[in-house]
Amino acid sequence: MVTVVLIIHIMIAAALVAVVLLQRSEGGALGIGGGGGGFLTGRGTANLLTRTTAGLAAAFFVTSMILTIMAQRETAPPSIFSEPAAQQQGTEGAPKQGETPRGGILDRLQPSGPAVPEGR
């Protein structure tokens, strides 16, 4: 579900960029743009592009909020600060004789050889 909303969000963002770039520049900033005879000139197209921009911006904000809510609902791994101190020190979670040790992948790795070459 997150993937579907994310794809829709990306398509809305791309359309929003395209619609903003199609709008006629008001001139000013660095002296670029604002010349006569643009691609879509006239009052009707400016109104259409303005409404389209507003609709896409609203859709962008809605999908952003939906993605945020969906991300918060996913279960996060527990924090190391939420475990009791005895479990963190390994006194209760230590493996008994004959058991394989629990832990991360680094705990399961076996050394492949000496860390420092001999003779040094």
C-alpha cells in the first residue's frame, strides 16, 4: 500500500513541477522571462494553470500526510534503551552450554585467520 501511495506522490510531484514551469513568468528577479508571447498566453490559460497548480499542491500535501501516517504505523524495532539493564549486560540472555549464541550477524561470524600477520 505504501508503494502505491509513493508512486502516486511521485507522479503528482512531477506534474506539479511541469505545471509550474509552464506558467508565465512575472519577470523581475534576474531579468529573465516575462517577455511577450509565451507558450500559453492569455487570461484563460493563466486561470487554468493556477487552478491546476492549486489542485496538484493540495494533492501533494495530502499524499505527504498519508505517507507520514503510514510510516508511523509500521512497527519499529525496539530501542536498546527500553530493555532492562540485566538483559543488556548479557547475564540473562547468555546461551547455555550446547546452545548457539543469539545475537546479530557479527556475533555469528567466525574469525577467518589471525588479525595481524605473524612476524610483525
